[in-house]
Amino acid sequence: MVCLGNICRSPLAEGILKHQLPIIRVDSAGTAGYHIGAAPDSRSIAVARINGIDISTLKARKFHIEDFDNFTHIFVMDRNNYQDVLAMARNENDRAKVALIDPQQREVPDPYYGGKEDFEYVFDMLNAACKNIVLTMNAN
């Protein structure tokens, strides 16, 4: 799960998918190193907690080229970060792993400058996207 700073959207997506499909390895990262080592935004923690998910112990990290080796799927929140991740890809195999998280190819908006309702909207959007991921993985 990849967003810009790894404190709002991607840790929420990580927590949601781990909650829905605890048998797979899930991690999150940011394309920028603004918040390395920081906990998720308190509003992301709060909306996750309201929905029965604890992301409070997650720590922000930067996306690294080795992530292409360590993961079979790399889900990105928006087109800018999608392009940033693709720019790091070493080959077509790396590029094939990268996709927008929303199955309808909509961008997940960054709620950082918004309020509680923005974080709730993003949670709902990511929850639906993760349900789709689970369905797709179970079908394979």
C-alpha cells in the first residue's frame, strides 16, 4: 500500500487489508520520506479504531526498490504516486505489480488537510477497495 507520506491513506489500507485477510503479508510505504518512523495521523488511527482496526503501532517508511522483490502486488492511492512508483520499476515485471487500489481507477483523496468526514470517506473507499482485493485473491 503506497501513498505520499505513509501516515494517512496507506496505513489505513494496510490495516484494513490485514483485518480482512490476516493470512497474507501486508505493508505500507510512502513515496516521500517526510514522516519516516512516525505513527499514522491521529485521525487515521481514530477512524480505524472506530471500525475495529488498530493501526497505532505502524511506523511510516519510504518505498524502496526492494519492495518490488518483497511483494507480489503494490497498490497505490493516486496517479502521482503511481507514476513515482513506476519510475522506480526496474523492468516490466516490476511495473506489472503496480496498480491503483480502487478497482474503478479512482484516486483515493489525501485527507490530510481535511476533517473527520474526509478520513471517514477515505476509510470507506479503502474498505471497499480491500474487499475487492480479497475477492480477487480468493478467486485465484
